[in-house]
Amino acid sequence: MKFFVYILKSELDGTLYIEQTSNLVERIKRHNKGLNRYTKTKIPWKIIYEEECSSRSESMKLEKRLKSWKKRVALLNYIHKKIGM
């Protein structure tokens, strides 16, 4: 089974949100329907990055690493590096 780590950006205020899932499409729909306690107040959300992982443990490690970077610029640099900008 494939897992994904993704980063969302609130179009309301620019907040970034990081999470992992096995069903990316469904998870994004849930965020934009307001079915997540944290993200429901910042709808609409736009996916700005996704990374496929081969296992849940790999996706959880990546999620934890990305969340540990407190500065937004570190996340954006990571994204640019991964997509070749």
C-alpha cells in the first residue's frame, strides 16, 4: 500500500498543514468539507506538495521530520529542492 505525506496551504490565511495518509484524494476532500477539527476554520485548502512513501512508517517519519522544521522557509526550501526549482 502506498502512503503520502502532503502539505496544504490555507487560501484563507496562508497557514501550512502537514499530514500523511493512504488516500490522498479523499483526505483533501475531507479537509475542504470541514471534517477535520484543526483545518475546518481555514477552508479552503490547496495542496502545495505531496510525496509518495512506500510504507506507513516511512510516511510517519517524513511527516514528523517536516513538522519539526518550525520555520516556513525550511519547508518551502524542501519543496523547491524536491521538485527541482
